[in-house]
Amino acid sequence: MELRHLRYFVVAAEELNISHAAKRLHVSQPPLSRQLRDLETEIGAALFERSRRGLRLTEAGRSFLKEAQAILRHSQRAVELARAADRGEAGHLEIAYVGAVGGVFLPRVMRRFRQRFPLVEFGVRQLDPQQQVAALLDNQIDLGFIGMRFPGFQKELGFECIRQAEIMVALPPDHPLPAGPIRLPALARERFIFLESAISPPFHDWLLDLCRTAGFVPDIAYAVDSAPTLLDFVSAGFGVALVPELFQRYVATEAVFRPLQNCPATLDLFVAWRRANPSPTLLTFLKLLREQNPLAGKAAGKHKP
């Protein structure tokens, strides 16, 4: 049984007249009549009662009509979904994010994307940057709001800068340093809280280089596994930290954030994807991301890792 047989039957059932049905279908009457009888033979039941006044559906015909109409609707939807997927307007997109970075961009971009392309389904998970690299290479995710770029993987992964974030100093609430901007060399004798280097080696190395340029090697008292934990340690007085301004969105922290003086350090934040990923939906999402973020697709700043 072919879809055209179902179309022939549905039109004939709607018209209940072979001549009218043939005209709608742009076929001649004899082939249409033959196709309908072949369909009845294949089913093993009469679908029409035939008379000089036209056609009339049998009980079997009325039951078959409902299912035939449903099948045709589903087949048309399948065609529309396939075409939309080919245009990048349907399908599935798996996204990962780093808390502070994804929280700034992801809700807004996803909301606008879903408004424009409601047929796209999303899977979203939180992974640290190193985990995102592994998931991208293993084809487990399509796109990562990864933070800093991983230079060693630029052959396999595409990176695009979506924002530049200022680096700030996070201090305990009772820290003796005076209010206002802080010169980085003034922190030379402080104990520092860092994120574990394995989470994002580029970010760890970038902060070390920043301190060395200021004339000191930071005394890393603790290395922790997440941004909220880092700010908890700072709030508890275990040390200070150099963090992107985006960390201020963690409202539960008691840490005090101060800008750096005479040290215009900005951190380039990237999204990443596997270059060999053929998904049209990914390309459509990247296009919208570029529309919403002027930095996307442009060269990163002078402090690029």
C-alpha cells in the first residue's frame, strides 16, 4: 500500500463522486476506479457502496478513512520536519555551559531561538571547561559555553568570542585593604584561592601570567572545584581571588568585588563546537548567537589566551 492509494481513497471519500475526485487528483476516472478497487482487494473489505448516484462509505470505509487521514497528516508533518531540519529550524541541540558564562547568555539566546524555531528541542547540562572539550570531541554535545579557548584543540574545535569580561579582585568582607580599585602588586603577599587547574588549564595559566607580569608569583593556598566554592572560601577569609566580573552574579556570596587599578585585564569568553559537526541546527544557533552578541565572530582582544 502506497501513500498515493491513501490520498486517492481520502479524496474519493470526501467527494463521494468518482468524477469530482478524479478532477481534484488530476487523474482520469478509469485508473482512479481501478486503484480504489485494488485497495479494497488488498484490505480485504469493501470501502464503498457504488450506485448510479455515486459513492457511499461502508462501515469499513468510515473506519479506514479516519486512519488514512491521520497517516497522511503524519506523513506531511514528517516532510515538513525534514525540510525544517535541513534548514536548521528543527531537530535537537545538546548544549553545555560553565555556570557564570552560560548564565549570562544562555537563557536569553535560547528564549529567542525557541520563539523563532519552536520545532528545535534542547538538552542542556552544566560541565566545566575541560569536560566540555571531552564531550565535544566525543560528539556528546553540539555546543559549549566554554569560557576560555583551548589553543591545543583549535584543529578539531571551532571557537568564537562572545564577550570580554573584566578581571576583578574578590576579597573577604572584612579585608583591611582600603575601598576602591586595587593595584595588582598590592596583593603580592596575599594567599590566593584558585580554581583547580584541571578544570580550565588556559584560565589557570592566564591568571598566573597576569600575576607574574605584576611582579609576583601568587601563593595559592587552596584550589577548589567550582566558582561558588571559590567565593565561599573567599567569604570565609581563607584568601583572595582573581575572578571574571561575571562571578558577581553569584548573589549568595559575601565576597567583596573590587576592580583592578592600572591593570586593564580582560578575559575573552568563547563558545566552542566540533568543526566536523554537520548539524544545520547548530549553524542556525550560531547565527542567532552572532546576531545577539556583536563580539561573536570578531577577533578577540589583546589579552587573548
